[in-house]
Amino acid sequence: MKILHTADWHLGKRLDFVSRLEEQKEVLDEICQITEQQQVDLVIVAGDLFDTFNPSVEATELLYHTLKRLTANGKRPVIAIAGNHDSPDRIDSVDPLAKACGIIFIGYPNAIIGTFESEDHFQITKSDHGFIELQLKHIPYPVRVLTTPYANEIRLKQFMGIEDKSEQLNQWLSTHWNILAEKYCDNLGVNLLTAHLYMMERGGELLEEPEGEKPIKIGNADITYTDGIPEAIQYTALGHLHRYQHIAGHRSPVVYSSAPLSYSFSEAGQGKKVVLIDAQPQQDVQVTPISLSKGRKLHRKKFNHVDDAVSWLRTNPDTLVELTMVTDSYLSSQELKQLQDAHDGIIHIIPVLTEILNPTDTNTPVRLDQDIYALFSDYFKSKYGQVPNEEINTLFKEVLTHNKDIEG
């Protein structure tokens, strides 16, 4: 059977002031097309469906529309679990209607999903806390999925009885998963695990969480380890980290599929993917990452001259840019306008002034007999190593005038 693993859609997410919704529509359409082209039997979305607990109407509509497309009108099961950005109540709230469409939402850890049949296409034949077994009509063997949505402090205590996660989280998960695997995951079916966790190899290198992401790992309390995954599991589908990567420490692949778009400039240059898994009982799975092409690419660019920056910006219009300008004086308003007019996707312009590295002697006595403009000029020079240009002086005058108007 073929399984598609994707995660971290973050629907509704913005990059500073720029909406990414249109890009998200394009890349989710691409994922739907890949699913059809590859004749996928099961789709797993490993958490962070939305970017906030209270997503916009547009983001909500996009989620339901996409998941319904992925089910091929109820013929293909789609399992979607909650991540740390998702409200588990919101994820679970549409459960009855979703099931009728072939979508299996799992909001809370340790949840039990009732057995049901989706017309004549597939059915959930067994269910337990954090476990489901599916039987697809055209597949001669079942697929078992251990499911672990994100659990915060309250959920850990409420659903797992964990008081101190620094001591108990990893041990509880390992014990829980292994009990389920021993009970249900024999070698007559395909056995999977999906979770939204910070997972690494025990003793391995710490992994970097995405910039701007709500962190899961706080100290070592929230780290889970691959050696806790049961031996019977043939593939572990993870969500949370936005870079495509395999995590060592288990005999079978443990994979972060990546987010479908780059959501921060720390992800600039990363290839975004979905993962296709070919699986059958008693066999090692075959893992094929499939690159995604949609969405504006993120770039961190550095220039010494405005003309060079403008030239690059005009030849790379379909991008989002963090632009660093290395200059010996402050950019003028005309230069800033040149840059902004050249490209509609400049998110940040970061000036780096080369002439402020050697400020003048701070022990120089202050001449208090000067007017305020000369005092400002001396202060500016002592702090930045150069005198203010005409535009900064003009701005300073405007501030003074504005303050006088307020006082009057």
C-alpha cells in the first residue's frame, strides 16, 4: 500500500505583514495532485493544521476543502492529528461530519476513535486509546496506526496522568506505545506511528526548532527518543520540525516530512517535501521524498550597493526577501523607495553601517553652550561615529516641532 505523509501546514500563517494563504492554496493543490498521481491509499497529516487556535474563516475553509479532496470523496482515509498550534476541541468538533467524508480527526492524546465504516471503501475495525486499525476494501491486510497528537501540561495530566513530564513523558509514551504494539501490531498488517513531538536519537545532536515556532522543547522535559518506538513499527510520521529529515535510533524510518512552505527566513533555501511510503507486512518500507515547487521562495540577501540590490530584486520577483544593506551611511528615503519600488516582497530591510565601528572618543566633553541641533549632531557622532545626514536632521526637526505642537 502507498501512504502519503505531510505535516505542519500552518494554515493562516503570515510572514510579518504578508499573507501566505494564496501560496498555501497552491501548495495544497499540488499535494492533492501528487496524491492522485501516486494513487495513494492513506494520507497522514501529522499536526499543526492551523497556525493559531482560532483560525480565520478562509483558513478553516481551505483545510476542510483540501482534506475532502484528499479523501477522493470518501474513498481514501485521511488521518489528521492536532499539533501544538491547533485547538484539539476545534479539531474534534467536526468529527461526525468528517468521518462521513473519510477524514479521521484526532485532537487529544489517548483518544478513542469509535469503529465505523465509510460506505464501502474502508472501515475502522479496532480502536483503543491512541490507536486505530483500518481495513481498506482493496488492500488484503489491515493498517494499524498509533496516534499521539501534541500534549501540553494540562492534557498530559488529564489524559495521561503525568504530573512531571521531565521525569515521565518519554517513559509513559514508550510504555503506552509498546503495550499497544504488543496487543495489536502483529506481522500480518502494516504498522505505523504518527505523532506531533520533538523527537531525537538518544545521545544524538539537538535539533533546531523553527524560527518563530511555538517551542515544544523546553530544556529536556519535552524531548522524546526514538528508542521508545516499538520494534514492530515500520514507519514513524512526525510533525513539528519544518525541515525534511530522518531521525536515527530506530530500525525503521522516523521522519519529519517538513512544512509545505518556508515559514521563516531561517528556512530559506530548504527544500520542502511530502513523503511517499510503500509498505506491506513484514517488509522494510520504501521511503520516497517528493519535492514541492509551489509558493514564493524565501531569500536572505546582502548587498553593498543599492543598484546591485535593485537589479537582483527585479530579476527575482516571485520571492520574499530579507534584505541586508551594508553601507557607510544611512540609506536615504530615495534609496529606500528605489528598493521598495523594485519588489513587492521585501519583508525586512536591515541596514549595516560600516562607518560606526570606530566611534569617536566618548570622553570628549560635551559643549552645553550649543543649540539643540548641534547637541544632537555631537550626540549622534559620539554614538555612531559619523554626523547625521540631512534626512536624519530633518526628521529630528520634525520630531521637535511635533512635540512643541503637543505641548501647545
